[in-house]
Amino acid sequence: MIPVEIHESLPRFQSFVVEESNEERKVNLDLLDEVREEARIKAEALKRIVEYQYSSKVKSHQFQVANLVMRKAHLYELENKLSPKWTGPFRVTEARGNESYKLETLEGGAIPSTWNAANLKFYFS
């Protein structure tokens, strides 16, 4: 209670009983572990829902060796906003696991870095 509430008789001050307040505080302390456990369970359920929604929208691509693919263009490859967002075609030379792939040009020139499947899509001629 703040001093202003003590000098004036407010309904909150009139209905305040010290013994009841202490008992309610003890009950709340006894229930604290249960409230924490319930919050943990709700957080875990929400985490699983978000994970399911994300996983349902992710498209997994499995490219085989010798597939023709397009790769997402780097920002330095884009001249303006009308430039193509995909470059290629390229040939898959090696699947490295975890959806990463080595590519080469159609003329046989190797591309030094590996590419994640999220940055590749099938090329249809």
C-alpha cells in the first residue's frame, strides 16, 4: 500500500486482511512449481507447432549426378532489377550430403564452391 491509500479509506484498503493475504501468498508459492511446469509444457507445444508449420512448407530437392540445374544469382551478378534472378544451366557433378552439390558448366568448367539445394532448381529445356 502506498501512503496515499492509507490516509484515505478506499475499498481496497478496507477489504485488506493481513492473514488472508499471507495465506494466499503461501498458496501461490506452493503452486509455483506447477505453474512453471505448465508454462514449460505450453512452450514445448508451441515450439512443436511452429516446427511442424515450417517443415510442411520446406521443399526438399534431391538432385542426381548429371542433372541440369539453375542456381540463384549473386547480388554482384545482377545489373538491375530486371536482370534474371537465376543463372545457368549447370550440371551436377557430385552430391556431398546435407543437400549440398558441386556444379560445373555445360562446357566442363568446374565451379569452385558447393551449392545448397535451397539455391538450386531443376532446369527444364
